[in-house]
Amino acid sequence: MNALVIVVAQLKRRPLQTVLSVLLLALGVATMVFVLLLHTQLARQITRDVQGVDVVVGAKGSPLQLILSAVYHVDIPTGNVPLAAVEQLRANPFVSKVIPLALGDNVQGFRIVGTEPALIEHYGARLAAGALWSERMQAVVGAQVAHQANLSLGSRFFGAHGLAIGGPLHEDAEYRVVGVLAATGTVLDRLALTGIESIWFTHEGDADSQEGKMLKTEREVTALLVQYASPLAAALLPRQINAEPKLMAAVPASELARLFAVVGVGIDTLRAFALILFGAALIAMFIALTSALEERRYDIAVMRMLGASRSRVATMLLMEGWLLALIALLLGTGLGFAAVQIVGTWMAQSRSFSVSAWAWTPELIGVLAIALAVATVAALIPAWRASRMDVHATLAEG
């Protein structure tokens, strides 16, 4: 009889033990797959989006909040800074590049960012269609914005006040889409970009009115993305900026290190939980296989009498463990992918980071190796005992 058929039949004889072993191992696999996919993709995006940004300048407040709002666009800005700060920093010998950002509105939850073409150049993005803005109230949308907000060349939309869905529309300030960016895998994918003048016009209204003239003299931007001109700037520039009464310098490298330290605790906890599940699965599988061996001692002895070798008997026990591991891998991987997809859908709806269940990471091979190792270790002792069984004594016992 085929060895695999015998193994499957034996597993069916003890359904509860089989299900428990598979479930524990599958949960461990699912947890590891979820942690690896989520952590790898988020870490990659966080690192990629901040490349080339040495310091973020904004209003006084929380440095981490400033970085999350100005670089990743997932938090509320700390406030505004005077427009004069842009030229002040550009004249600083320690500064190589300054990219101003003006926030305040959204389109279907995606942020409308007033900026300069330098932001697009900074991320190495290219146009999939159209051109960059050249006039007020023209917009260039990222790939994700175009897809989810159903915007294309020539589309028109009104910005909604605030950074979340549901704010009142600026119905007297209509944008026209003149360009669509190709997907970059960066924060640009979920932004609608326009000139800063468009943001000012939307909120100031008629520039010739008394209120418009007053606002024009007090124009502000939300934040500035700054790149150092030399290594010495890292030691001196943030101190210079923080000495200004209305400005704050947030260094992404420092703040993100703190963020990863906090998030890392949760990641490590999930990994530890997965290892505990792997350990529990090993014990459950060992008990199941040992119990199965005791129940089948006579059957194994008969097989040996009919010519089955020691290695064949041992291999059959190992095959039981490997089959359990295979089932658990398929189930656990499916559960892990499903969990990542649910989180990815939630993130897409909240217009934050992009996470996919179909993003491959080499670390997943490690999960496969761990699952197979658990099954092999659990089956080794029962397999060895089965191969060393005293056939005559077992048959005599009946």
C-alpha cells in the first residue's frame, strides 16, 4: 500500500489531535506571516519617503507629529510658519534645498498639497499623462488618488476644508487636473499636488478685498522639507532653527528611531507570541505522534514482519509530521495574507500607508523552515522508536 495513503488514513483516525496540531502550527505561521509582511512593507515605505529629507521645519510642537504630517501625511500639522522662513532658509549656507508645503484641504480624503515641482523631482516621479501645473487652480494627482477618487486629465473637483473626509467644500475654488503621476510607491501616490498660490487663493478669496489684502501680507506655509548642504549642517542648522521663536526643526532620523523603538516592542511581542504557538504546536504534535505510535505498535510490527524496513517505518512517521506541517503552512499562510489584506484595505480607506498581501519578502522562507523544523523535531523521537521496535515481543503481546 502507498505510504502516503497509510499516513492519511492514520491522521483520520485521530481527528481531534490532528486538528489541534494543525491549528496551533497554522496560527503560529499566520502570526509570523502577518508580522513579516506588515513590518517589511511599512518599514520600506517609511524609509523611502524620508530619503533626502534631513530636517523638517514647522511650527512649535511635537517633532514626531510634524514629521508624520509633513513627510508621511498621516497626522495633523503643528501649525503654520511665516512665508519669509522659506527665503530665510534658502539663503542659509548650510541649506542645499528647501521644499515648502501648504496643507489644509483634501479631495475625498486625499490631501491637497500646495508645493513646488521640486517635490516631484525629489521623489523621482514622472508623469503618466498630462503636464505639471502652470497656473493657479491646476492640480497633478498621484496614482492612488487618480484611481480611488476617479480623477483623470481634465477632471474637475472642489477641495474640502480640513484633512479628513466630510469637511465643507470650497465651492468657489475649483481645481482642474492637468497631470497624473505614474505610481512611485511613495507618499506622492496619495497626494494631489498644486501650486501654493492655489491654496492661498482657496482660503483668501478675493485678493482685492480688504480681508484678502490683509491675508496676503500674512501668508504662511505649513512646513518645509530641508536638505543639508554639508555634514556640518547636521550639528548647527537644527539649533539655529529652534532658536527662532516661531520655528521648530524636527530631524527625521532621530524621531523615527524613537518611533521604531516603540513600534518594535509590539512587533517583538507578536513574534514572541508566534514562537510560543510554534512551541505549543511542537508539543501537541509530539504527543499526537507518540500516542499514534502506541496505538499502532502491533500494525507496525506486522509491517516489519512483511518486509518493511526500519527506514520505511521511520519515514512514515516523519511523513505524518510533514503532512501536518504542509496543511498548517497552507492554512496559516492563507490566514496571514487575509489579515494583511484586511489591514491594507483599512489603510487604503484611511488614505494612509499602502500595504498588500501579495508583496513577497525573503523572510517568508524562514517561516516555511520553522514550520518544517517543528514537524520534524516532533516526529523524530516517535520515528526513531518505531524503527527500533522489538517486532517479536510486540507480536507476542498481541
